[in-house]
Amino acid sequence: MLTGCSSWPKDYADLYKREGCWKGETFVEMLRDRAEKQGDRIAITSGDRNVSYAELDNKAGRLAAGLQELGIKQMDRVVVQLPNVIEFFEVCFALFRLGALPVFALPSHRSSEINYFCEFAEAVAYIIPDKHAGFDHRTLARGAKDKNEKLNVIVTGDAEEFVNLADLYIDPKKNEAKVASSDIAFLQLSGGSTGLSKLIPRTHDDYIYSLRVSAEICQIDKDSVYLAVLPIAHNYPLSSPGILGTLYAGGRVVLSPGPSPDDAFPLIEKQGVTITALVPPLALRWLDAISTRDYDLSSLQVLQVGGAKFSAEAARRVYPAFGCKLQQVFGMAEGLVNYTRLNDPEEIIINTQGRPMSKYDEIRIVDEEDRDVEQGEVGHLLTRGPYTIRGYYKAEEHNAKAFTEEGFYRTGDLVSMTANGYIVVEGRDKDQINRGGEKIAAEEVENHLLAHEAVHDVAIVSMSDDYLGERSCAFVISRQKAPTAKELKQFLKERGLAAFKIPDRIEFTDSFPKTPLGKVSKKALRQIISDKLNNRITLK
Ligand code: AMP
Ligand code: DBH
């Protein structure tokens, strides 16, 4: 086991094996099996390119050989920051063959996040596109390499001074690593609530189990066509059932060049897409676009919406607009995923965020003292199960707070449960902003702002927003010479913070409201900005 990872206690591991959750399968075997059984079927479509299962397996083998020659070996961590491209799959499966661990960065991450991932994970390599969405990722690589000159930088496209990924596809070798199903397969990212994102170690056993159950619940089979719209490195489009669940079931993944209706609608028609996954703001955008576009979307059977709370009003519009089923998905990269079932009554699909996918998921809803609340009451959601981690990577101190002694993960979500076991997300007690599915740890951004010489103190809270659900607002107490909001935003950009984390609004103030204990009251700050937006009070 990789050091810095907590495993399941033996009695639980035995239980999950005995009950057939963990079947001892690895990602290497999964792809090889599909390649043997249905090698000619298309696994991935991207633009004009179609890649069969046999081809994908073959490419992964060749790339593994090239990566091995670069010196990448079992247990090594590799920061992978690729958009929705075929190479993402080849890189992942090549690393799995070597027993090396992808660390899944998102395309929107910038130097602040990338340098931290490389350093914290002690990465030996960083894999990037040359440019994506108008941004040159090689500039990030140069920064990361300044901090660690041994870092291997591998680039798709124009590699400049770095290694070109295309040159690494060489004749496969026999001596690939022995990968066990109980090994860590990769490190996912948490949205973070205290400071920086935590890294989430997921094993082959636990993740493949979540794919199998997700594919079953979403009725994915060989004829399914999953459109990948959201960034595929994120846990939701990666696994719920996402691209990997689709490959698990032998279906076909279609990569969308972007999330807009004008990218996605023609692809749905042309490729006969049966299922896709959106976050709420995108679902709203698609709902608004549909009446003004003339595409045949009748192949679409399921539209998943998750990552942030989808309002019942919007949920109600999905079937009339798309003529397909809505599925709400409430999940987390740490594990637990809840789905509404495809055959659930409409009222459940519209008004709840689903129920746990596995009967082995244990759910507790508790009060401040960890006592179970009455059924129907709102409380803190705790969970434990066959695909929920028992600890973050190298985070002993944080783990002591984020997990109970019995190994339940404290999700930081406030939920209630309906009489028939469905979960309704009611709020959050973690210091995080959920900006349309993109999570922002307030403390991380606060720390960056505190580094500005004119900032005395800062507190970041969410403000509600019709489109994104929430946006971020930074309250700043400045020193003598007050900076402007524009200067502060530019300062954060220059520090290499991902754009989605830069506060949407900055309010200057002389003092913060306090709780009776003397802590900054974020609740009161949320109220202040909410009142201000509703024109009820004026801040000076
Ligand atoms: P992370 O732990 O960074 O993977 O983010 C997972 C978090 O996203 C959950 O703990 C929730 O706070 C939030 N989330 C995900 N899906 C939903 C949903 N359908 N409704 C409300 N919140 C959600
Ligand atoms: O928000 C999430 O992290 C998320 C949402 C839906 C997730 O990780 C998932 C499904 O698997």
C-alpha cells in the first residue's frame, strides 16, 4: 500500500469481498477483457476519430512502454491535466499498467494548484496539452519544473522543450508491474474545505465496484452512448457512471469539444447519444437553448444533473423540454454517490437528490454531538461503505476531524432523509462555496488574499445566484491604503489561482460581525450580502 493512505479495517475488507463488491479486478484487466471480448467495438469517439477497445488497449500498452522508459514506475505519482481528449484515456490506462498513479488535475487549474499537486504528491511527471481553451499549459510546466528540475513534462501537440507524448508509443515490453486490485489506482481531488484540496486515494477494487453499480443503475450497456461534456478528470463524469462506467459496460464514449448546446446538441443527434451528465447551470443553459435549436435529440434517454443542488423548478422542466428522464446525482470524490432511479416516481426525481447506490453504503444523519436525528430532520451527513475512503492521502491531522472514530466520512453536507430513504440536500456546514458544481475552499482563497500587503483581514462567503446557485463574495478589511477590487482580483490571478476561485465580488468593510464566541460570523456576512443584493441595506 502507498504510504500515507488509510485502508479499510480487515473485517470490512473481508465483508466487501465476501459480499461480492470487490471482485479482485483491476483497470488493466478490465480494459484487456473488453478488448478481447469486443475488440472491434468503438470505445471512444472524438471528432472524426473512433478508437476501438482493441486499439485503446494496444495504445495503452505501447504508451506504458514509453513511460516506463522515461523512468516512470509503480507507485510513482503523475499529475495529469488533460481536457476531454483521447489521450486522456491512453495516459490513464498506460499509467494503470505501470501501477503508477494519475493525480487528476482539472484543465482550469493554474500554477497555484499545479505546483501544490506536484509538490505534495511528489510527482515524477506532469502531462499536459500544449494549449487548451486559449491557455498555454507549457507555461505552467515551466513553473513546476523551476521548483523540481527532475519533473518529466509530457505534452500532447507541440511539446517545445518538453517530451512529446506522441513519441512515447513504442513496442510494449513484457515486464509491466504486478498491479493488485487492492492497490491505489489514482488520486482524485476533493473540493477542499480547509485550505488546499485534499488528495483522495481510490483503489481498483473500490472504484470498479462503484462503476459496476453505477452502470447498472443507469442501465448502461454495450449500446449506450455517453456524451462527456464536463471535464472528464472530475469524479462525476469519470465515474457516475461517466466515461469509465461506460467503458466498464462496453459502451461508447463521445467527447464533446465543449459544454455549450451548440457543441453538444449536434453531437447528440449525430452520434445517437443516450446519456449525458451536467451540472445545474449547464442544465439551465440547455433548457433555455432547446426551444431555439432544431436538433433531433430523441436518442437521449437520461439527462443526469448533479454536483450542486438542482432546484425542483428547473428539474420539473427537464422532461417536457427533452422528453427524456432526469436523474439527480449527489456524489463526492471521496466515495458515496446517490442517484434517483430511472423508474422512480416523478415527485422523487424532482424533489430529492437520490438514494445511495449500494446497499452496503451506511448513512447517518446526526446533530452537533454526533447523535442520530429523528427521521425527516436536517442533520450532518456521515457515510461509510465499500467505495468511500477511510482517509485522505498524507493528511493525518485533517483525517482525525474529517472521519469519525468508526471510520465514517463527515461529508460536510446538511441533509434530511425522506420516509422512503431518499436524501434531500438542505445545505452545508463546510467552509466551501459550490459555484455551479465547482467547489471553492474559502480558506484557500482567503490565504491568498491575506498575502496582499494592503489586506488586513478577509472572509469569503457564498451569495446566492439564479444561474450558478452560488457565487463567491470576499469581505475585506484593508490597511491604510485600500486596494481596489480589480487590483485584488488581478493579484489572485497573478498568484496562479484557477479563475473559478477568484471572488465574483469584493466588499470592503471596517469590521466583521462576530459569533458569541468571537469568531467571524460567516452566517451574518452571508446575510449582509444577501440583504445588499436585495437592496435592503447599503454598505458604505
Ligand atoms: P467533492 O467532495 O469535492 O467531490 O464535492 C462533493 C460535494 O459536492 C458534496 O459533498 C456536496 O456538497 C456537493 N454536491 C454534489 N452533488 C450534489 C447535488 N446533487 N446536490 C447538492 N450538492 C451536491
Ligand atoms: O460533486 C461531486 O463531486 C460529484 C457529483 C456527482 C461526484 O464526485 C460524483 C457524482 O461522483
